Amino acid sequence: ITIWDFAGQKQFYVTHQCFLSQRGVYLVVFSLKRGVEEIDRIKPWLYTIQSRSPNAHVIIVGTHLDTAGAGDLRTIQQALEDLTKAEIKDFLPKIESIHFCEHLAPQQRWHV
């Protein structure tokens, strides 16, 4: 298993496509704390995955669930659902599942 963490760094974005493969499983992770605008920030990643690995499995993970307001969360969920229905669906990879998880406080993090 090979794991790549691209961390969304724009200066290296052009090189990321070199590491994508047909046999990959992709976790696209974003912060719920940043609101619905974050959905627009993950779209380029989804477009790149589709163009380089059209049959890839994609799992979307929203972090910081404990910091998102109920109204924001509903708006984000709707935006994610729209990704799978909209006219852009043909330009996106198949999204296998969408998950939300809470943020861990510093005292709860694992130390190695």
C-alpha cells in the first residue's frame, strides 16, 4: 500500500496528477469548519481524479463536525448531494461514500 498526502498545497498541485492511478482509493478530506465554500475547493481535486483515474473509488470526509453549526451542516450536505446529481456529475468520479467526523481536542490526540 502506498499512501500520498497532498495536503492541498497549490504550489505542488501540478505534480499531484503524476501520483494518481487507476487502482487508487481516494480520500478527499475537507474541513466542515470552513463552511460550504470548502465544497468548491475540493471540486478541482475531484475533476483531477476523474481525468486521471476515471474508475477510481472516492470517499469524501468532512472533518471538524463538532465545530459546524446545524444550518451549515445541512447546507454542506446539500452541496455534496448536488455534486452527485448535477450536470457536472459526468466530470466527477464515482463518490462511494461521504462521512463526517469530529475534531479531536489536543489532549485526545494520540502521541507516538
